[in-house]
Amino acid sequence: MAQLFVNRLTVIDCSYLDSERGLLGESWIVDIVLRGGLDEQGMVLDFGEVKKSVKRLIDERFDHKLLVPARDAGLLETARGGQLHIDFGMRDGEIIRHISPPDAVTLIEAESITPDSLAQAIESALRPIMPANVETLSIRLAPETIGGAFYQYSHGLKLHCGNCQRIAHGHRSRLLIERNGQRDTGLENDWCARWRDIYIGTREDLVEANPKEMTFAYEAEQGQFQLQLPAGRCYLVDSESTVENLAQHIADTLKAEQPEESFRVWAFEGVDKGAIGEA
């Protein structure tokens, strides 16, 4: 049996619901191995086809989505008026509510979202499109190896023309900060702790707030979106939460706190991409 592998086929930037930590942003690097006989070209599957059909299916069904564990005991899922309503009860009694077009959510048949349970879901989705000579396939998901500080955040960009407009998708992101031209890991750790497991919401999208909960809502090209979260899991900014604005927000906040210093901030949005802010 021949084997074909493609490492770093794509990156899944998503958010998922966790009964302990709440709404989590994540970036998983996808590796794939196909095993089977050789076709008439002497291949298990042409690399171009892997990058075309396999990557496309993964991106369409799992990337920039809210991933929901369908077998979690705290999940209540209903469809109303063309919208999917998700109520998710966490173990501490807090509730997350998400309303969106159905395409913004993927239900995973598992009790929790893990690299293994998501890999199994992707494998199940891919098998029907595999040619007859491909006997088995396996998916490996792994976060980027990050030596320093990182944070996991979720957000939505209502003005985006693509899938970033979905109100709950996210990233696992590195953060690099220079103060006066020298890297400051203390500041990196402080900001990553501040933004650990956070939802970064645009203030103008906040439609209801009290000491316990915040509700964000907007209309985008793909439809109506709404998200209710415990207030302690939210961080408000005055702009759209693009990575460009987030990098500048950190730089400006640091400058306001320490006006005699200069700052340069590299804020990543998932793997190997991001923006730089200076103040």
C-alpha cells in the first residue's frame, strides 16, 4: 500500500464551545496522510487534487466556523425562522447563546471539541469524495508551536466580505512587543493573560450589557448574527476587531500608560500572519 502525505495543507481558524473554558478561538494546522493503491498515473492522488478538493472541503465545512460538540449535555440546539439558535450551558452555570445562519456553525458528533474529535469529523466528511483507490486517510491537527506568549480569542467582523463576518470565529495567536526597540516578554505575558480565552467585541455591536452578561448583534452580508456571553469573558474595543486595529490598540494602550516610552507590537492572527502597530 502506497502512502501520500501533505503537511500544513491548511489552517483551520475557528472558535469552539467548551464546557469549562467557554468560547475559545483556535488555529489548527492540518496534516493529511492518504493510503491506497496507485491510479493510472502512478499516484495515490494528485497533489493538485488534494490541494483543490480536499482543502476546499475542509475550509468550507470547518474553517471560520463555530464548532459545537453535539453530544455535550449542556447543549440546546433549535432552528427558528432560518436561523440556528445555540444555547450552551457550562459547568459553572454560565450560558453562551449564539444565533446565526446555519452555515456559520458546524456540529461535531462528540462530547467535546478536541484535535482528535475534530480530526475524526474531517475524516468522515472526506471519505465520500475519495477515489476508489484510496483505502484509508488520516488527519492530524496540531496548534502552532509557540515558544513565547499567546492568546486565544474570538471575534466577528461585520464589514468583512467573506467568512470573517461570522460573529464567533477565532484564532490562537502569538504576540511580540518591543519597548524602546527591545523585546519585552513581560508585556507580552501581561497582554496574553488579559486576552486569555476572550471575546473581543466592537463597542457599537454591543446591544445589551449588565454586570453578568454582554450581548452583541449585527447584520452582515450573510445574515443576522447575535452572541450572548458572560461579561467577564468579553473585552471591548472602539473599532472593528481586525488584527490591524488590535495591534494598534495594544500599542496605543501601552503608550497611554507609559507616555515616555515607544512601542512596536506584532499581533498575529493565527499562524504566520498578522499586523504591526506602533506608538
